[in-house]
Amino acid sequence: MQTAPKTAFQRGLHIEYFSTAWMTFEFLVGFSSGVKAGSILLIAFGLDSFLEIISGSTLIWRLRKSVAGTASDQEIQRAEQRSSLIVGTVLLLLAVYVVGVSVYNLLTHQQANSSWSGMAIAVASVILMPLLTWGKRKIGHRVHSAALIEDGMCNITCAYMAATVLIGAVLTAAFGWWWADSVAALVLVYFIASEGWEAFQNGRGKGAD
């Protein structure tokens, strides 16, 4: 392996380490804030971040193996497919769960409490996620890693989700609209289901080449 590509792989590892650490923090804050506030919107956001930790860990494994040259392309591909299949399945189940709870909350007029910590983590994600996308895509093209590029696109999806969370949380806090959290959660389902279906198809070996 040439020095430049190896250095680029190491940079990819560094940005993925940071990304996975952030997703861990995002999961802890988002999920705990959602439980305390009774917000299905924040709970779903936190659980999606947890699944990003799984996919990020798989990518870290792949990059480490690429740097060390200790795994075949077939082994890497199988590991990626297993991870994608698990994450995709759980995301699709999460989408069904969010729809069910959101519809129930709308029918019973359940209202979530305001969560300042939830709004803060959403603001941070809206700012940080595009920067991670830019960095991962740049390095991914350098090392010809489609997985790293795709992971960067997942960060953009996370930014859209964070923006949806922020809008729902602000409407709940500012106007006390009882339906805002559930309606925003239903909007979030679009991103969760799209991400889940893509991961599920990749896990089955039917993703785009």
C-alpha cells in the first residue's frame, strides 16, 4: 500500500472514531431526554443514533482491516452485509413502532413535555452532521471507499432528522401544541424508513453498486 492511501485510510479512521463517539453521546442525550419528556420524537432520534453506532463500528473495523491488510474483500463484504441487514431490519421495525405510538398519542391527545437538552443536541447535530458528511465524502473518494461515502450520506439524513426534532421540540416548547411532537415524529418516519430500506437492501446484496 502506498503511503498516501494509507494516510488517507488513517484519516478516515479518525473521522469515523469521532463520528461514532458523537453518535454515542447523541444516543445517550436524545434517548434519555425523550424518556424524561415523554417524547416519541426524541426517543426515535436517540434510537436511530444507536443504530448509527453499530454501522459506524462496522466501518471502523473495515478501515482498520484495510490499513493492516488482514482481511479479504469477501470477509469485509460479508461483515458489511450482516451489519446492514441488522440495522435495516431494526430501523424498519422502529418506523412501525414510531407510527403506532404517534397515532396513539394523536388519538388520545398525549402531549410531550419541553426538553431543552433535546433541543440542544438537535442544534448541535444540524451544525455538525454536514461537516462530517463533507469530511467522509472527501476521504472516501480519496481511498475509493463507497462505504465511507455512504456513511457520510447517512450523516446528512441525521441532519434532516435533527432539524425535524428541533422543529417539533420548538413548537412544543413555544406554543404548547400537544400534537407537534407526534406529527414531527411521523415526518421522522420517512427518514427512518428510507434509511432502513436502503440498509436492508444492501444487507441482502441488492443495493446500488
